[in-house]
Amino acid sequence: MNRIKRWKYWLESYLGSELLIEEKELIDEAVEDVFGYHAVQICPFNVNFLEKSRINNQYKLSFFYDQSYIGQKEDDRFIVSPQVLPIESQSVDLIILIHILETVEDPHLFLREVERILIPEGKLIICGFNPLGLWAINRFFKRSLLPSPVSNWVSLPRLKDWCKLLGFEIFAGRFLAYYPAINSRVWLKRLSWFNKFGPRWWPMAGGVYCISATKRNVGIKLRDPRLWRTPKFSKKAAPSVVAKPKPQSFLLKND
């Protein structure tokens, strides 16, 4: 089964649709107060996470495309390469990454590309599966309900190190989906109370994490104004310079 079909079946399942609702509500709240000229979302499926954004110029990117989507008007994504994004450097005000780091071959290299196109003080929102959460137990089952292998998931501590290295400052974060990864509407309703007590009882066990970060550019550091004075030299006489005698030639002059 290819990646497109995995995500398609995932969104149609009870588990995927429940998570999609949680992520959509969280991101709608996060982008509501972000202003600028250009906003980009990169997502493996066709869902508009920029619906509540106040930025006029909005673009949806993806890395793979299904032939069955050709000709559908509701699918307005641009298919691009994850190695080099076709966007000018420092031109985007807001970037949203939804389950992208677990789908690319080199997530650290891709984050460098994201940092390149984001303006200074631009906003970055990342949602990804948590390899240290409750959903990671599915790695021990032969038939996983999740659209991406657990081995491809990026842990939150590693993501924090990458953000710090690239100059991103994380200012908000939250875990989602504290219930088990089961594809049953009845059991998901019965275990919905997990989301209420999960942040208190097992805060790191959420199946998905979402973080918000700002790109910080370190500029020139100015000296203290008190040190801007011209240095004063001592009035003492400078030591005299004694010229060294020229070395005598070892050649004898002819008489």
C-alpha cells in the first residue's frame, strides 16, 4: 500500500478522523493571531489548516499526489520536492507542518529548508506523532492502524535540539490523543475521558505533539555606550627608538 492510500484510509477511519478534529481545533486557535503576507501549509493530505488564518496569500504544498485526485476542484495543492522548496528565501510569514517530518527521508535537512524560506520572527507550527507516547505501542503489532511507521517518527527532545540549532525558539506546545490507538467509535467514546486526565496523569504519553516556534535571528551586538569613548593614552614620553646599525658587507671593495 502506497503512502497516499495509507493517509486516505487513515482519514476515513474513526481514529484518524478523531485526531484530525483535535489537530484542526488546536491549529485554528494558534494561527488566529498570526499576521503577515504569506502562509504555507505542508501536509500529506488535502485538509485546509489555514482556514482561520488572517493571512490572505495561502498556499498548500504536498510531496506526493494520487492519480484519482486529478481533475478535482477541491484539491488545490502544489506538488513539490522535499529536498528544495520552490519558494524564495525569507519570504513566508507562517509555515504549518502536519505529519511531514515522519514522511521525508531527511527531516533535519527539510527543517533547514523551512528555516531558509521563513522570515525573521516568522512562525512555525509542527504536528507529529510521538514515538514516546501511547500510540507507539502499535510497533509491536503486525498490522498497524497508523499511516506512518513508528521508526520514522521524530521524538520531541530531538526536535527541540534541531529547533535550537536552527535558531527557532519554541514558545508553546501541547500533547494530543491520550487514548489508545484503536479504530472503534464505541471505544473511542468510552475512553474520551483520557484526554481530560491525561495531561495530569501521563503528560508525555500523548500520541501526537504540536509545537509553535518563532524564528530568531541573532544580529550584531553593540557595545555598552559607556565604552564608546576614545581611549586616552598616557602622557609619558614614548620610548626612543634606536636605529640598528647596518650590517657590514662581507665583500671587499676594489681599490
